[in-house]
Amino acid sequence: MTYLLQALQARAGEFISLRRDIHQHPELAFQEHRTAALVADKLEAWGYEVHRGIGGTGVVGTLVRGTGTRRLGLRADMDALPIAEASGQAWASVHAGVMHACGHDGHTAMLLAAARHLAEHGRFEGTLHLIFQPAEEGGGGALRMMADGLFERFPCDAVFAMHNMPGVAPGHFVLREGAAMASSDYATLTLHGTGGHGAMPHRAADPIVAAASIVMALQTVVSRNIDPLQAAVVTVGALHSGQANNVIPASATLELSVRALDREVRATVERRIRALVAAQAESFGVRAQLDWRPGYAVLVNAPAETAFAREVATELVGAARVTPQGPPLTGSEDFAFMLERVPGSYVLIGNGTDASPGAGGCMVHNPGYDFNDDNIATGSAYWALLAERFLAPQEAATAA
């Protein structure tokens, strides 16, 4: 596939500039008005039928060729994060406290580069839907687009997405069949006690002591209730209570993050947390109020579609640059909801191994992160090849 990589490499400069422009002007969830307009205008100029405002600020570009009946969806995310940038790049964010710290600017640029190539040179028959999604970073933009009729208006036989991965060599593809990313749930636990003087604790019901015990007890949910061969995470990220050293406060608040790689494990963890919190609170004479907020689902890659995505990666860059069955990740992705509706696969592309600020190995959600522009050509070539293979003309598919 050298010819395809060469073709996309020759045009990469245009899309590197576009990526850096998006990086300089990041927009938070459901505020991606500038980015969405840029995407829509480009797609329209290249001959796509464009639909704007899906799920708020989402965009879908559709290209139909020939009489093929297969329908393919390719998705990229567009939103940024509320982080102050410290990458030191010339194209760093011009908006204080907002930056593209997860590479969505690069994901958008890669899919746009593929979109132009496919519009001008693509050899396929069927329907191609390019899905540019808002609000992946906790906003549930995938659900909003789906509630707005995404797959009813733009039916897909399969749907794919790609994310960059720091710590992996640039242009190296990592695939995984089955559960690939964790579910994410969040909870606020408020303990209502009885305030009092620090010198007379027997006249109070101390929520801080109860909170401390609950924090430690929560560590047993995974270690003693979950199969050691399964994975789950329970994190207490915040504990707020009291203001003075001689005052027992009336309440304490804990913020929890819960993740799992299996639907049944996810349910077990929630059930055990609820039971443990209630029992612990009662034992300390305080009242527990648990606000449980379901987040993203477990992301499960379908076997056939993942095998196909793996074959495309191998054809493009060779087996040495493909990890066929990578490890699961405990991060979360709302592409999981799309995969619950349509079979598909979530593909990772290495962003680099140098962890210095501004280098490709700097972890996502870090102030020093930046997308590796070397991936623009490789990532867009992957999308172009995947589209051509999935929507291959019938005679070519029959011959193969």
C-alpha cells in the first residue's frame, strides 16, 4: 500500500496545518461550533451531502458511489478539555484553560484527509457516512447523536473509530477483539452526621471517621468481590469535610470513580458499593446518601469487524507494525454506545514514545500533550483503505 501512503503523505501538509488550526482554537463539549463549521464546509466543498447540528454540534457527511448496498460509518471526535495547555508549541491553544489534550484535533484532521482522498480518488461502491461527533469527553455526544436519529437517518452495517495512543510508536496500530475499554460510573457519597465540639466526640456522630473507614473498606470491593482474572477500579478522588481542627462537622462528601471491563462485574461493583456504604454508615451512626451516575458502557469490539480492521492495518503498514490483540484499557469511550447499536471496532494508532511535553509520548489529558502530526498521513491512509476494502465494488469482492 505504498502508493496510498505516498498519496496521503503528499497532501499531509494541508491537513497538518488544519490540525494545528483546530488545536489553536479548542472548543469544549457541545460548543464545537467553529470546528463543526470547518468540517462541514470542507465536506461540502468536496462533494459530500452534509448534515449539521446532529446531537447539538455533530456533523455527518455522506458520499454515495455506484449501486453498492453496503453502508460504512467512520467516526471522529471533535471536543477539547478544560485544561490549561503547557505543550510549548507554536500552535498552542489561544483559549485560556481549554486545550486539545486528547488528540481529537488529530482525529478530525485524519478523517478529513481521508474524506478528501476518497471524494477525489476513492474506488468504492456503496454509502460512506463520516461521523464527526461532539462531546466525547464525558458529555455523551454519541448518545446525543443517536437520540437525534444518527443510525436511523444514516444506517451503517459497521462503524469504526480511531484514537491515538501515547507510549506506542507512531503509526503502529493496536487492535483488540472483545472488551477493549472500561465502563465508567461516578458517585457522590454524602454522609450526614451530627456536628459537635472536637473535645466531646461522644456527643456527635462523626462523618469524617465514617468516611475514612468507608474509603478503606471500598478497597475490598475489587480485592474480595471480583474474580482476580477480571478487572475493576474503585477510586475515591475527593473527600471534603470540616474547616477547623476542633470542630466535628455535620457532613462529609466523597467523590467516587468506578470502572469495569465486564457488564456483570460493573453491576457487581455497584451492588457491593451500595451495600458496603449503607452498612458502614449505620455502624458509625451516620446516614449515607449515595448519588450514583451511570457513565459510559464497556466498549466491546465485534470479532468479525475487528478481524477486518486488523487485516486492513496489516495490508497498509505490515504485520511488524500491528499488534493484533492488545491489552484492554481502563479508560472509557462513548463510542461504546455506538458499538452497542452497530457492530464495529475501535482502533488505536501509536502517538509516540517520547514523554517530553509536546512530544508524542506525553500522556493524554496532560497539559503537555500534543498530537503527533506524523500520524496524519498514516491514519488517513488507513481510513481510505478501510473504506475501499469494506465498500469494494461487487465484482472485485466476488473475485477476491
